[in-house]
Amino acid sequence: MRRVLVTSAPFDSGAELARLAVPGAGGTGSFIGTVRETGAQGAPLAALHLEHYPHVTEAAMNHLADEAWARFGLLGVTIIHRVGRLTPGTPIVLAAAAAAHRGPALEAVRFLADQLKTAIPLWKAEEHQDGRKDWLVPTADDEAAARHWLRATSG
């Protein structure tokens, strides 16, 4: 089972995880990211805006799902990313993986979460309480996490 979705609609994480109950799966891992209440500089947020180019973003996410499938021997993978204006506390992303054993499922989820922060063309802007917007870029920690997977591939 493979599911990749970019949507402005809410998702049901329980239903999505239930879809990953595939034959042979001994472990399922998941990550649900939510919009934080404070922005990068610590100021309260009114919302987070996510923009994308639909076909480009979906193609990149499909490629990421294919890479996770091959790298970790998955039996199922789900990646859902919300776009639009999202308020604090709102689920924004779901990355989930099913594998024969828990280790590959959990590693796949970590890989997906790290790559979603840096390798997928999504543009994020924080909307502050005063109406000001600040565009976000991946942090040094985000970039380091993504580089970890390059090293894991090449060496």
C-alpha cells in the first residue's frame, strides 16, 4: 500500500494508519507534525501558510516514497502534507511506514520526516499575531539531518 497526498483538507491519522495494516507487516511507524504555537523567533503565531506547485510537489513526494520503499524494504508507506493556511495545533504532515519489522519502519519514518523538511518544494511563511509574515528556510539542524541520509547511502 502506497499513498502520497498533498491537500488543504484535514486528514484522519487513525484511518491512515489502519490502511497500513498490510499482510506481513510486523511494525508500523508514524510521525505527525503539527503547527507550533510560536514561530522561529519565539513570537506567537496566528497561522502557518504553505504554498506549493502541485505537480512538482507531488512528483517530489512520490519520488521520496519510492526511495523509502526501496531503501527500507517497506510493505506500505503514506505521506500526507497539508497546504494552505493552518492554525497552531493543526496537524500538517503525516509520514508513516509499514515493514516486516519495527526497525526499518521507524527508520523509514525518520528518513521521510527529515527529507520532507529539506527536499520537498513547499514554501512556508509564518503569520504573526500582528499580521506580519516571515518566510521560513530549513535550519542548519534540518540540513544536517538530511545530510545524514546521504552519508548512509554512500558509505
